[in-house]
Amino acid sequence: MSNCIFCRIVRSESPANILYQDEDVTAFRDLHPQAPVHILIVPNRHIAGMAQVGPEDTALLGKLFVVARQLAEREKIVDGYRLVVNNGPQAGQTVFHLHVHLLGGRALSWPPG
């Protein structure tokens, strides 16, 4: 989707602090962090949200989580971090391109929201 901010970041058309990128996945720091470490991990292919995920996306979804673990190690937050996927406006999704939030660097309370 040409006007999606995350698609533009993936294509290097919008600035971002890219921490990881390969042919399938891009990860970058959130512009409005909710924790000392707040990284967004996105598929390079536009998928609006979890409602659009199909069986053909199984490997891609797994890769999002593997990249999240690698980034948690790099950021030295393996002792505690949270992965969040919001789906839809009622869940707080504001950018309609599937993404995983990697949050850490401080104690995270429960329940969220």
C-alpha cells in the first residue's frame, strides 16, 4: 500500500531508525516509545492486521517473533520483555500494517490497558 507509513519505511521513503531488515521483515524504533526499548517489527509485505493473515503467512509470523528475540538479545532485555500485537481500533491499532511491538527496559505492569 503506497501511502502506508510502514510500507514507506520498508521502502526507505520515510526516515526511521532501522535496526534490522531483510527480504521479509523490517524492525525500527518507535517514534513514540512506551518503554525504554520500544521497537516495531513489521512484515515487508503489507498486511493490514491479524484479520488478513492466512495459512500462507505461517513462516512470516514465526520470523517476526524470531527477529523480536534477536533484537531483545541485542538490546540486553532478555530478562524481561513484552511482545504486543494490536488488531483493530478497539485494541489500539493505529497503523493498519501488521506489526509487533517489542517493549522492555523496565518493569511492565499487568494487566495492560
